[in-house]
Amino acid sequence: MTGDQADILKRLKTYVPPWFGAGDTPVLDGVLTAAAFLLAQAYAFYAYARLQTRILTATGFWLDLIAEDFFGDDIKRKAGQSDASFRAYIIANLLRPRATRPAMASILLAISGQPAIIFEPNRPADTGAWRSPTSPGYWRVMRWGSLAVPFTCLITAFRPLARGGLAGSLFFNAPQASAFATPLSRGYYNSLSLDRVTVDDDDIYRAIDRTKVAGTICWTGLSSGVYAPPNPYPPQVLDADGDTDGQLDFSDPDNSDLLPGI
């Protein structure tokens, strides 16, 4: 292998004058081996130091120093977090877009693995509107808007799901845990020690604070559940003119297209 003791010994012998002989030279080999040992140690240190000069190849404590140089105390390695995981987290935050709604949605999805629900009270696309051709209408969205709270949003962020452990297996007495119904790897006696999450609540709050626009307010709630897209309020019966568009229809006296069951 390049740079190891055997490689350096071979290289040293190519510089020896020819009168030392090319056959069995135990004395010469002993002297050169001692030098090759020290040079191999020096080369190994050089190779290690070279790796630490780039984020893509840095390892161990050097990755922690890189994170501190770029982010101060905002990003720290979690207990038991591998170099590969920590490196990916550093790179993801170096050039990440900020100060926009898509940027907020992107960072929350990246760190938790689940989309967040973002609601801006003064954004018609979030609240719905009466008789809008591009909006499902208030009765389907079921959220009030207000112009009295500009530069404000409400965020429901989801905590990351545990990797492994109970998240990936079935209970022992569950019917799906039958040997004929599920792979053995998902029907075994489980252990809570297998549930590991490397993102905590403070990480989510810090991500929001680093991404939001200065001067804006992001009211945030954290959920331990599984993300499900908000369901619009669907009409249940046909309205007076035979459609189910869910829009205000002044030709329909009882508004049955908006208030099902009335």
C-alpha cells in the first residue's frame, strides 16, 4: 500500500548505490527498515492531516471544529452521531436557502423527515376565499384569515419518527405478526433501546429561528404524531342545481352545497 513501511522500504532500496548488492542484504535491510518505519509514520500523519482540511473527508474531532467555525454553538454533534451523519448535517446547513416559505418547509422536512404545516392568516391561499376559481372556498379550508396579524405564521412541526425499534416492528400478539403474514424481522420481541432519534425539540426551534425572516413571528407547535395533509371540508350532498362544487350558490336558497345535511 502506498506510504506503508514495505512501500517506503522498497523505494529506499532503489536509491542505494549498486555496490551494496541486490541479493540478500540483511544488515542493509535492517538499517533501511528502521528509517522506513519512521517515514511511514510521518506519511500516515500527513495523509490524516490532509483529510482534515476538507469537510467531505474530515473525521472525528475535526468535524466538530468545522461546525464550530461555521455555526458557533448552533450545531453540535449528538451523542453517538456518526461522522457521516454529522457531516451531512453540516453540509446541508452551509448553503441552505433561507428567508422564504419554501426554505422553511425544506429545512423542517430535512431535519425531521416529515413535512410541516405552515399557515399564514393573511395569505388567501392558506385561508380560502369566497367564489374563487383557484381556491376551494372557506367551507373546505375551514380556517379564518386576518389582515390584523401581518408577518406572522403558525407552524405545526412534527418530531422525527424513531429509526428502528417499535417504529419498524409489530407487537407480538398482533395478527399481522404471524410467521406467514410478515417477515420475521418485523415480528420479533422488541426493545426500546433500538429507538434512536438524533433531532430534539431545540434543533427544530433553532432551525426555524435561523430560517425565518428578521422581524417576523413564527408561532410553533410540535407534534409527536405522523404528518397527514389537512383534509378539506367536502360536500356530502348535491346542491340545488345538481353539483357539488362547494361554492356559494345564490340560486340555491338553502345553501345545501355548503352546509351538508341542512
